[in-house]
Amino acid sequence: MKVIQLHKNESVLIKRAIKNNREAQHELFTLHAPKMLSVCRFYISDLQDAEEVMLNGFFKVFTNLKQFRNNGSFEGWIRRIMIRESISFLRKQKNIEFSLEIAENETEPFNAIETNIEVDEIQQLIDELPEGYKMVFVMYAIEGYKHQEIAGMLDITVGTSKSQLFKARKLLQEKVNNINKTSYGSYKV
């Protein structure tokens, strides 16, 4: 009985890709592109722009592949490159504005509510956030970065990062409340 290997060993593919083996590069791209497009799409509303950023990110991945040291997952390494590429793209577009004002009740927790909103609708709500809010929200709530890391990557203060997150959550909660109110009549928070 012959055993067919369904998944090629990623470290072997990486070694071959470092040697500019196009087949290995294509396999790595095919393996990771869907997730990386999703990462770029969180930051960039326009799908074509997100695809362009992802492709530029993969160019950097393959150009700098020798720098990958196996100190973490390969997917995580690629993900960080995609995030940086997305941020760089948005900076070039000059779409990033960070509100420096502090809201009065920024210590209030975000109240999660039950809703039947679809994933596409949630993405649309995130897309509607101001760019600064959206970027910090995605980096914190979805990517899992700490405020110190976000501040360093975006060249803002930790306080500004926290403020942007608070305002993003508050705005998202208002939008979800409005959807629930119009969809279900009255609701409880």
C-alpha cells in the first residue's frame, strides 16, 4: 500500500524557496495567500488594494526569506509582514488620522451584546470606522497586539492607542445597537 503525502513539510518548502525554487514559492503562496488576504482586508477596505498589498507583502516575504529564523511560526512571520505592508499602504494614502482627544468615560468597559449579525456585516462595520480607529481596533482585538506594540508600530503614544481602541469599540457598539434596534425592535443590553 502506497501512502500519499497530503501536506508537504513547510520547512522543506521554505528551504527550497530560499534557493529561488519557483514551485516551492508557489506552494507557500497558495498555502498562505487566503489567510494573508484576510489580514490585509481587515486593514484595507478595498479588495483590489488589499490584494495589491498582499502581493507586495509576499514579494517581501520571498525577498527576505533567509531572515526567517524559525523562532515562531512561519505564518506568524508572514502575518507581521502583511500588517506592516497594510500600515505602510495606508500611510502612503494618508488615510490615517488619530484623534488625540480623550473621551470623558474612556474607562467604561465595552458591553458585548448578543446579535445575529453576519461576518460580512461585521467586516462592513469595521470598514466604516475612521482609519485610525480601525487600525488600532484590528491590531488589538483581532491580531492580539498590546498597546505598547501598537504604539511602536504606528508611531503614536500608548494613550492614543488606548483612546482609539475605546472610541472604536464605542462606535461599533452603537452601530450594532442600531442594527439590533432596527432588526428586532427593542432589545436589552
